[in-house]
Amino acid sequence: MILEKNTVKDTADERVALYLCEGNPLGEAIEHLIADQACELIGYTGEEAVRLRAEEIVCFTSSGSRVYAWDERRCYTIRLRLYRIEELLSANFIRINQSCLANMRKIERFNVSFSGTMQVHFRGGYRDYVSRRNLRSVKERFGL
């Protein structure tokens, strides 16, 4: 492996070129990592606006006409619709019900009941349920 580092201070953007075979799992993982790093949203808490990186968000929820982003410590209001956020995010996010997009990397565990419902426990204490409509896709993505 050859690693070159440019020590000259440049104003040009940083670039990475990868040449991989199609369908390469490593390439897909790198693509998702870059997409997560590139996706930033603005969250609001009262009078304060905060830059949020997608990889730090536990989940996005909607209630009424408001959309919220939950991290491990607090909740932020987002001024985008949930479907628009879903379009911007990488494959690390999955819709678990009509009003929740979950970060797959921030899920601690699932509780499955005898009636077939599945509760999702996130880091930071937030909990939500997987809808029957989304149950199959969630099970497939997690290999359950």
C-alpha cells in the first residue's frame, strides 16, 4: 500500500479516488461512511441553531407538523419533512414506522413480544415500535 501525503497547504478540495469492482462490500461501506460525513442538518433548540451530523443522530421522528432529531442527549427541531430527510440520508437509516427514521448504528436492542410487536431501544434511552408494515424490511436488514 502506498500512501502519499501532500504537505503543501492548498485551497483545493480534498479528493479520494477508489477503483473497485462493482458490488464490492468494502466500496459500499466507504460510500456510506462518506455519505454520513457529508450530510449535515440544522437543528433548533429554542433560539439556538446547531449543526448536526447524520452519524450522531439516533433517530428522526415526526409528530403533527414537526420533525425532531434525537441524539443521545437531547432533541432538536428540524425544518425539513421526514420524507425529505430520508432522501438525504445514507443506507444506515431505516424507516421503522410512519413517523420514525432510525439510525441502524444507534440501535441497542429489540424487544419482541408474543403478539409479534417489536420495540426498538436506542442509545440514549429513546424507544419506539416497528410497525407491521415495516417489520419485514427491518428483520431483513438486521438478519432477524
